Amino acid sequence: MPIFPPVFNDLEKKPAAFVLIRLIVGSIFLSEGLQKFLFSESLGVGRFIKIGIPAPEIMAPFVGVVEIVCGTLLLVGLFSQIAAIPLIIDMLVAISTTKIPILLDKGFWAMAHEARVDSSMLLGSIFLLLVGSGRWSLDAIIANKQRKALRRGGD
């Protein structure tokens, strides 16, 4: 069941193409989360130290786990709207700590180029927060089972 009133209320009427957005966003977050552990010096703790994130030894693994867990939830379409919330926060922090300095140092176009993936992930996550996981998801299967159970109980 959606946590917010989705833009499209009826799961069966949601375009099947929603699954593509969910799969793209989920797979990129899953991949980035795994890479924070696989390449700790360049993408995990070492990167967090370089950009000045406090307590990088704690925050890098924490962010990696959030990206892995929430990315996986998006991939299977389970609790997608809830999973989108920490990913939106993740992207806002990433943009503010890595792209705003580029804006201030090199200007808008340099920042826009560097922020293309981050902004796409942010917008994809916002989209999933607003519309939910779509009809090809575990959320849809659970919602359909709940609807059928309610109909049987109401007979």
C-alpha cells in the first residue's frame, strides 16, 4: 500500500514503463552502495574524507548500506515510496557537498555537467516517492492481495 496518495491511485492503470525508472534508479543506487565497500579509498571512506564529511569511517559505510538496502527495495518494488526518502536525502547531501563547490569554483556549466547523474537520481527518486512502484512490483502484489481479502471479508 502506498504511504502517500500517489499521483496515479490505481496500480493497474499506472504505465508499465514506471518499472524502467524504478529499475534504473534502484540498480544505480545498489551499484554505488556496493562500490563504497569495494573501492573504499576512492569511493567510500577515502572519498568522504576528501570532501569533508564528518566521521567518514561511520558515514561512508552507513551511506553504502542505505544505498544497497534502498536500491534493492526499489529493484523489487517493495516499500518504494519509503525507500525513496533516504535516497532523496542521500542525493541532496551528495549535491551539496560535491557539486556546489564546483559551482562556486568553476561556474554553472561545469557544475551542471558534473551533476547530471546526481540530478537524474534525485529526480528519479522524487518521481518514485510521488507515484510509487507501479504495477510490476511487490507493492502491487501485496496491494492486490489486500484488496482481494477485503472483498472476501465484505461479502
